[in-house]
Amino acid sequence: MEIVALLIVLVAFEAAAWRWGFDSSDGVNSREWERRHLWTRVGGE
């Protein structure tokens, strides 16, 4: 039973990384990094 629970947790982590992760091979001048930079400035931080 523990193996099934561990498998479910690992699949959940994989799905979260696939959904909310980012590609670290993008350079600092990529459109994604520009969007993130602008979004944090708009957020008031």
C-alpha cells in the first residue's frame, strides 16, 4: 500500500513540475523572463 501512495505522490510532483516548471535553457533576455520581470513590477514589489 505504501508503494501505491508513493507512486501517487511522485506522479503528483511530476504533474506539478510539468505544469508550473520552466525551461532553464531560456536566456535572461527571453520573452518568458521579460514577462516575469514585468509582472513582478506591476504587482507592486
